[in-house]
Amino acid sequence: MTRLSKYLFLTFFLIVNLSCNGGTPAENKTDELPTDNTASDAGSDSANSESESDSDSDSGSDNSNPPVTDTPTPISTKCDLDLNPFTVSLSQLNPTALTNQPTQELRIQANHDVDLIAYLVKESNAIPEVNNTAWKFFNPTTTLDSNVSYTIAAGDGDKTIFLFVKNICNRVSQASNSLAITLDTTPPSGLLTLNDGAKFTLATNPNISGHLVAQDNQSGITKYLITYLSTTPSADDSNWVAVTQNTTLDLTENFALPAPLNQKKYLNAWLQDSAGNISNTISAGIEIMRLIPYEIGQYGAYPSLAINPFNQPYLVAYTELSRGIDTFTIINDEFYHIDFNDFNDPSDLTDATGTFASMKIDSNNFAHIAYHDETHNKLKYARVDLNKPINSFLDQTLEVVTDGGVGASLALDSNNNPHISHQYHTAATGNKDVIAYITKDNTGWVSTNIFNLSVQFPDHGTAALAIDNNDQPLIITDQAGNDNLREYFLQDGTFTSNIFETSEAGYPNIKIAPSGNVYVGYNGFDADYTAKLAIRTNQDWAFTSPQSGNAAYGVSLDIDSDENAYLLHSNPFDQHVALDIYFNNVWQKYVIAPDTLTRVDPSDIIEPNFDIAIDSNDRIHLVYYNVVNHRLTYGTTADAE
């Protein structure tokens, strides 16, 4: 037989043989693949690939060799024999029982007699449906060994993961071994307080305590870090401090504040748990109170302090040296003296101008000052333009308003008109004090008597004035001899009074918050002369006291944007200047200046020798005058540049 005849014979034999077997193996496989779209696509690709491989094998075989006898078993036959169990195994590439990473790298392994075509990882050992859309398909194989990523279901806690596979016959395996993982993605949290929550510390005492309280309800806290640095540490930072693993942490450490001590300081804390989660920054700050004495003595008695719209402090005070009135400002912890043109003859040692000064600064940066001219027994009023350079003579207007000026208290309305309460005495009043209210508008000064005191000057009562949110005056008086505090307010054009403090009290100071709440600081004339605070919300008065000991003869008051109240007072018995802060309804006490007297004789009271003001950043500004060394001192927690 010729070579051509042999070739034709073999070709014919193969065609007849294949036709008798009912079609190609690839066609049989395609018919038996799963019917859902994903499975059908995978099966088709797998089947076509195998058909091409078989064809290549046949065509590449040597023609002298016998025909191929290892013909693929039809799928229908394989599925008839699909009786043996699957071998299924699941493990982690980086084994860990605790993790903060929801996405895990897994090793999946499986074996079966029939080709495997898909796998499914899930957090239940319930056998999945064969047409579950979560199946992941791969090229058919009887042995699966691959690395895959799996994202654990949301929510911290214990997780159990299983692997399933299915074969080309759509038979699903039993669950693999369980893989137990605890997921903890929640970082620890905590609170850091400095000096038990103090607002400030004196620059002379830069050592503070930091109290860290923290919790982690999952894997537990294992490390912490407290530092002045603001950069979040890495998990392997060498500065972490290890602690015994626990779900809570409560510790206190001492720190020395770094220089310079002229700005608010912050401590930052971080926590790390067993899973490696790092907390958000836990920050706490503490302001630094610096005390700056004025270098020249006998300046600054009976000061009044005010803050301008740019948070720059100004003070007006009586100068013992010239027996006149002076003004100052403080910039970056340095005093600057400002000329104010109202002095008496320095040789006249019996008279004085500038006592009982009260100052406010309006929104246009003009200072309004009311004060007493003792030489002429007059109330004087000055309006000073603070917009000019401080080393120039400032533009000012000066007016002699009326008789009196003792205990002057000034406030401004929304139109920057001045309102003043004060006391006066004349021969017409029998030399007895009268508490009066006077205001200025476009028509000039208008005065109204509030109350005629039954005592003779100088045994006078005192009064304090504020303007409410409706531009109406509210005056608080301690009417000497009556042992109470009254509030006076306009009703139908006439002042009406109400007694709100029935116990012995005096020397009030008043502030009205934007909310309309009224705050009154005053002395309680009990055995200890304690500082007290009255708060009126709507029409209800509430009373509280720091119980900080003696606070005789005067309280200076201000409030911050959160309506925390600040009471500055002097203790002539223990000889110190103290500040009590009603902060979040809890009293904090600070001794500002120990061994300091603001009055030599407590019974010889003219007015408080101190004042306080809070700026728009809620930073403290205060002044006091030491009558022993005749020195004015300014203190602040505002940052210096």
C-alpha cells in the first residue's frame, strides 16, 4: 500500500470511530457545566482550552505511532463515579489569632477525583448553594493549592472562617477545617488631664502632672506614650511604654513644661492595643500664667482692666506719685505707658484724680473711662482713641459730668453709648450718699437717682452696672446698713428694685452673658468674708461659693465664652491675691500672689486694688497693686508672640 493510501485509510478510520462515540470530549464537558452565567463562562473557557490541548497532542504525534488510547473520560461518566469525599484545607499565610486587618491572606487547598472548578470562603459552616453568586471560579483541576485574599465581615469580635469547593459535577464539598480569628479594628480611647483639669499653672511652677485614663474593650491596652510631640508614633516606635495587658489604664506621671513659658503648652498621649491599633491623639493643654511687674513704683493703684477688639489689654489706674490718672497697655509681656491728660498738682498731697476708675473699650477701639476727681468731688468721663500708635499722644475728649464719681461703674450699650452708676454726696443730700445712674446719648447726659443711702460719706455702699441684651441697665447695690444685695432695673421708665441676697453681703461686681444670664460676684460678710457668686437664669437666682477662705472687701468678676466665672479677690488676713474659677460647675482655686497686700488696713476701703478681664480666646488678664512695695503687676495666660 502506498504512503498516500495508508494516510487516507487512517483518516477514515478515525472519523468513523469518533462519530460512533457521540462527539468530542470537549463538547461533552461543555454540556455538563453549571448553568449559571459565571460557571458557564468558566466551564466554556476550561473546555475549549482542553479541546485545543487534545488537538495539539494528536496533531503533534508521530504518524508511525499507534493511535492515542487515553481518551478523556466523558463528564457524564465522571459524575457517575463522583462518590469519594473531598479533601479541603484552609490556613493563614501569616498565622495570627488576633488581627486589626479585615483583609486576610489565606492559603486554600483541596483535592478530589473529579475536577474542581470553584471555591468559596465564608464565615459559616453551612454548605452553600451550588448557584451562590459568591463562588470564585478557576481553571478545572483535581488539585487546588492557591493563595487568596478574603475580607472578613464588618464588626469586631471572634470570627470563624471556612472553605468550600465544588467540582465540575456541581457537587459541593463539606466545610474545611475552621479558621478562628479575632478581629479588632477599634483603637483604644482615653482622656488626659493636666493638674487635675486646671486651666493654668504659674510660670514659676512649670512642673505639672498628667493623668491618663483609658479603655479598650476588645484586645486590651499594652502600650502608651505621653509626649510634647504632636506626630503620631509608629507601632514600633522605641518610646512606647509597655504595660500589663488590660482593658483599662489609669496612671499619673509628672512632667516639666519646656521653655519658653509664655505660651499654652500641650501634652499628647497615644495608646496601643494587642491587635496593634493606635488611638487617635489624646491631647490636653494648660495655659501659663506669667506675672509681669511694672518697673516703676507708685503707678497703678485701683486699676481697671479692659480688652480691645484685638485682644490687647489696656488698664487705667491711679498714680500715687503724681496723684493723677494713667493708662497702660501690655504687648508681649512688656508694659507701655500711655499719656493721659488729667493730673493734679503733685505737690497737693490731699487730693487725687483717677480713683474709682472704670474702663470699657468699644468695637471701634475707643476707650471709655469713668472716674472720680476727688479734688472737686466730680464724676469725670474720658473717651480715648486707641487706634493711634501707642508712643503718640492719643486723641481724647474729657468731660466733667456731674457731682460724685465715687464707686463709678461704666458699661456700654450696642451703640457704644456710656452708662455709669456712681455715688455722690452734697450739702443738699445732708452729705449722705446717693446712688445715681447717668447715661449719655445724642442729647447729652441724663441722670437718675437710684437710692438715697442712710449713711454719711465716707461710710458708703457700692454699686455695679451692666447693660443687658436689650440695652437696658441693671444695677446691683449693697446698700450699707441694710445687709443685703438688690438689683435695680427699669420698668415703665422707672427703676424698680428686688432683693435677691438677703444675707450680709457687699462689694458686688456684675457681668451679663450673651445668653442673658446674670452673674454677680461679691463678698459675703460672714465670719470669713468669703467670695460668693450669684447666677440668675431667667428670673431664678442660684448661689455658690468656692469656700476658699477670706476674700475681704472686693471681688472682681468676668466670664468666658462658656460662662465659666472668674472671681479675683484679695485676702488681707492671709495676705495673698487669689483667683477662683467656677469651671464647669466646679470650683478651682489658684493663689496668684502670696505674701501680697492690696490694702494695709482692711477697714480703710476705697475700692478693690485689682481687676480681671477675659479676652475672646478665653485667656485671662489680671492686674493687682501691692500697697507694701507700691508696685503694679499684670498677669496673663495669653500667648506672647
